Amino acid sequence: MQDVLTDLMATWNAGGTAGVATVVRTFRSAPRPPGAAMVVAPDGTVGGSVSGGCVEGAVYELATDVVRTGLPVLQRFGFSDDDAFAVGLTCGGIIDIFVEPISRKTFPELGEVAADIAEHRPVAIATVIEHPDPGRIGRRLLIRPSDARGTLGSARTDDAVIDDAAGLLAAGRSEVLSYGPDGQRRGEGMAVFVASHARQPRMLVFGAIDFAAAVAQQGSFLGYRVTVCDARPIFATSARFPTADEVVVDWPHRYLTAQIAAGAVDARTVVCVLTHDPKFDVPLLEVALRAPRIGYVGAMGSRRTHDQRLARLRQAGLTEEQLARLASPIGLDLGGRTPEETAVSIAAEIIARRWGGHGRSLTGTGGRIHHTAPTAD
């Protein structure tokens, strides 16, 4: 929706009804990702795209019909082997598109959502796109890090979706969640599309070593936009870090200072310092620990290295409160040895700190399994 929000708000503010088509699922080489949208205004004008042109005509007709009937529709489009001229995707992919009428009556909270997006406040919209009861299709929940509004039809459903959508929102991911008709974890019949409107969280990995490759892979798996940074061009190459979104050759403290100045880090950003070399990690940790908006700062090294590092940071003027933010030695105590096992322990600590977990075995604990994350900036 974010890519068509200006067009949609023009219709919403004027009191009209727009037909909004959203890509909710993709298979194989689909041209647009989940969340891509197209809006058809009352005067017939179109904004956005769901397929880059392959099925726009059919979706336009579907959106017009949905506005007329007031009934949302889930439609699948894909390449047809039987009829090469049928409406479908020439790329051979398959997309599911949910088309709904949006107006002040059907979506009174849209103005609040638009304000959240404009101010970069994380918000997710959970919408029922499949259900045995047609009356449940199109129901919505607005989910923010600190609260949720609306209902999908039952308290059990709402609780399940809020729990699951919170993780998607924290990762900045949009996808379809499946449940039983009343929100049962096991079962099928209800599908809910969660559209997350939040910048993808960042993982900054400093030190182009073998452990960094494994950490970058874990970060990508968890939904982070991963940057690997090292001052040595011979080691900081894309070939060595294929899962990283970008590889930067720069002095770590200089790069992080520039990213903070540019507003490119926030409370969901994680910094992993894997250099365990004082000339790199001490200046870098000075910058990271003085920046209040970075959510996690961890540094690799032995306990002896950790003690020496703390002494140098104290000499640099860091306070005990700032030093308390440092996760060092980095990771949870899983007993691992290999780069891959170490990366899992680091990822586990990041998850635990994000959600307020403790890292103990669930077998020996009671109460809720899922935690509620602290409010992010």
C-alpha cells in the first residue's frame, strides 16, 4: 500500500471509494513482491502496479467490480500452459492478489496509518483474505509495537495474529499467515495477510573474517539488511560475503559515524564487532556505545580481550552505563565452536535482547512462550 498511499489518500480524503489490489503471495519468478499495490480511483485513474503490466488490465476490471459490489476478492494469476493468450504472467510466475474497496467507511483508520508511515513509525495491517465465513473476509487489525486495534472476528484469532505479526513488523516483512477458522495454530481455512510498514532493520557486521560470513548469513535469515564493513579491501569483497546486502570498504568507526549522522540507524539496528583488534574495535565501540539509538552492540573476543577492551574504553571516557550496553564476549553460551555455531549463538542473543528473553531452556520455564518487545523508536 505504501507505494500508492498518496493516490489512495486523495480518494479517501475526498470521501470516495477506491479499489485497491495488493500482491499477497508470490511463487517462482513473480515480478512484484508481496505488498506491491495498485489503486483504481473513482474516476478510473490508476496508480501503482501489481505485475509490471502483465495482468493490470484484468486487475483493473476486478477492482472496478469490487468497488461496485463492495465484496473483496482473492484472485490468483499465473502462466497458462494450455492457453498462451490467457491472462497471466509471461515470466512464468504466480501471484495471489487481494482486491478490496477502501473508503472512510471500510477503513476509517487509514488516516492514522498514513500518519504513522509518514513519520516512520512502525505499523502493520493484518487483513483476513481467506475464510469459510465470507463476512470475515476483509476484516483488519492495526498492529503497532505497543498496541493493536480492531478485530479479525474473535479474541483467539486476534491474539494469535498479534503475536505472529509482531515478529513480522519487527523484521519489516510482509507475508500471509495461515490458521484454522478461529485462529487455531494447527489447521487451515483462514489466511491473514500482514502488511508491515517499517524500514527493514539493519545488521552491521564489522570485520571481514570467516565468522562474519556466518553471522551475515544468520542476519539475512532473520530479516536484517546486512552490511559487512572492513578497512581491508582484499578481505571485504562481495564474493566472500554472498548473503550480505552490501560490503563496504572503510574504517569501521568512520563508516558507523557517517551512518549515524545520516539517520540510517535506529533502535532495531544491531552492531556486531568481530575484529577483536584494538585499533579497529576500540574506536568503533566508542562510537557505537555513545549512540543511544543502536539497539544491540556486541563484540567478539576472549574474556582477557574483553577486560583489556573495557580498560581502553574507560580511558576513552565511556561511562559504566554506556559500557553496560556492550554484549561481550558476544553471544549466548551454547558451547559452540565453529563459525556457524558461533553465529547461531550471536543470533540467539540478538533475538533474546530484542524480545526480552532470557536464553534458558523452555523445558525449565513456565508462563508465556512469546514475549512482548519493548517499544522501538
